[in-house]
Amino acid sequence: MNTYDWIVVGSGLTGAAVSYELVKAGFSVLLLDRSSDPDSATRYSYGGIAYWSGSTDLTRQLCQEGIETHRSLSAELEQDTQFRETNLLLTVEPDRDPEQIAARYAQVAIPPTVLSPAAAHDLEPMLDQQAIAGVLQFPHGHVSPEAMVAAYIQAFTKRGGTSQISPVTGLLTSQGRVTGVVTPTESFYGDRVLVCAGGMSRSLLASIGLSVRLYFTQAELIETVAIDPCLQSVIMPAETKRFEMEAAAGQAETDKLWDAPGHEVHPPILDPGAVQLRDGRIRMGQWSRTLTDPTPAIDATASEQAIRLNVGQILPGLKDVPGEWHQCLVSFSGDRLPLIGAISGLEGIHLFSGFSNPFAILPPLAKRFAQAATGQPDSVIAQLSPLRFAVPTS
């Protein structure tokens, strides 16, 4: 019977990155996932690196570490993550004042440049000048989410890590600690288990009586067929509604709603945006819904029509590009910061999830987590402990 230092549950960006860093730090690591290509938040992400967005000392530091990591990560992993430097254009609706909206971003590490509709069109010819009052321009990074995960996993296995496709159906406990995981065919044992299962993390931990302030949205988007390069920038709305929704749906007062299916914690929102990957595919969306059932019935036809209509208003050339509707779970916490570290209640169980800006801050946090696991205290990791939230008891 093999026993590992760490068993990591979930091989999306979080699990892949932290598994690589743990094995690099000298630990034996088993990485498990239900599929080699799961319908996960990583798989359908835009892949944007918002390193400009740090608004506190902590997030500014992590964003700076993140972009520095990305610029050398392909070389370190010996596989192309498809990293590039690009522009993020945040569109302002016609009846809104771009300067007033730009003022809301005054606290970020790199404040925006306000562009007129004509200047925005010069930078991104796909934009309809008549549909916007202007844009906020930021320097931005971008990777292929799939390429980045593949690079991490390849580097992980080259260093001796073990990766296996097998869904984790439960956690093993004995004498007050978690000792391993259960799959449909066998059990695996480890000194410590790290849950990186995104939107499924809460229910997996709840199966052994552990509560965490971690939630999820149902994200819906369209992924098109590959077409000739047309989008030169990443496009998103300047007044993004998703973060407001997460803040409202992640309150302590609503925590108990997440323990049972059938609730809609907050009305759904649609943030129209788009990005084109290097292979020509375009991802555009997105709906976000706070439905407490991880597998709800959603009207895919109506959802796709709404996405196409709203994206088509600002990027009319994309409205009818052939593509397929997809949905996935995106985890979040109540304060837009991830939950990283040990969970109270049982020994040997840790969490690494809830990233609202994953591609910018996750790589340095994976490295810091692994170093902390060797016994080196890390003040940044300490600030992100799940213990910072008091879970309601009634």
C-alpha cells in the first residue's frame, strides 16, 4: 500500500500548480481528478492575467509576483503556456460616463487609460463604436488555460509526481484526522489531503462534517470553432456585476442555504465579454448563477441566445460565429480572496480554492503554500487561512 505525503484532489489550475510546487519542494504527491478533460472552471476560463488589479498591499504583492512568474513559467516548466502580453478593454455602456467609472479603479496598482470610442476601435476594430461610451484600457496578460495546466502536470510527473484519473467519492478519517481518499475502485492513503476541487470542494468537505465559507457560481459561456484571428484584445464590461453578486451570495447570513439544493441565492447576472485563444477559438460569455444545486437544469438555448445578443451588441462580428454553450462551476469566497490552508475540525485536511483572480495570483500562492508545507512560515499564506471566517453554527 502506497502512502503519499500529499494527496491533491482536483487537477485544474489550482491542483496542477500546487502539486508541481509540492513535488518540487521534495514531497511525494498523488494528484487525482475525475477526468482528463473535465468541464471545469479552468477548462472554460478566459485565461486572463489581471496583474494590474491589486488594490491592497497583499493583492498588489501577489499580482506582481504573479506576472513575474508567468514571464518565465514556460521556460521553467519546459512547455509553452502560450503566455502573451495584451490589452484588456473594459467597455462602458453608452449612457455611462467613462471618467466616473474609471475613478472607481483609482486604487488598483495600474489605473486605467480612458479611451474614446474611436480610439478603442483603432485598438480593437471588432468593437462597435456606437455601442460604447468608451473603454478603460489596462495592460493584461493571457495564457491558454489548457496549455498551462498541461505544462504544470507534465513538469509534475517529470519530477516524480503521480497523476491518476479517478474520481474522489469520499474522504477517509481515523482518530480525528483525514488519512486518505476513496475512489470507486480503491482507496489512497496520505499524510495530508489537499482539496482543490473548485465548486465541488464544499460538498466533499461536508461529507465528513466540515463546513467552510466556500461557494460557487454556475458559469455559462460559448466556445466557438477556431476562426482566423480577429480579436486583438480581451474584452469585458467596465461595470462587472459578478463580484457584487459573489459578495452578496457569500455572506454569513446565506451560508446555510448552500447546504441544500434548490436555492437561488442571488438573481443571475450576465457580464458580456470575449477572448480569442491562440488556436483561434473564441470564448464569450458569461452568465453567472448562484444556484445551490451543482448540476441544475438550465435552458441552454435561452442562455446561449442571451449571450450572443449581449456580446453581439458590442462585438457584432461575433454574434453568429458557430460554437457550443458550456457550463461549469466557479468557486468563490465571501471576500474575493482564496481559502488556503488547514481546516478546523480534523487534522490532515487542507483547502486550496476560491480564487476570484486565479491566473494572476495562483502561481505565486502555490509556490508559497509548498514552502510553508516544508515548515517555513509564510505571512501571506497565513492571511488566507480558511480560519479567518467564522462559520455560522445555526
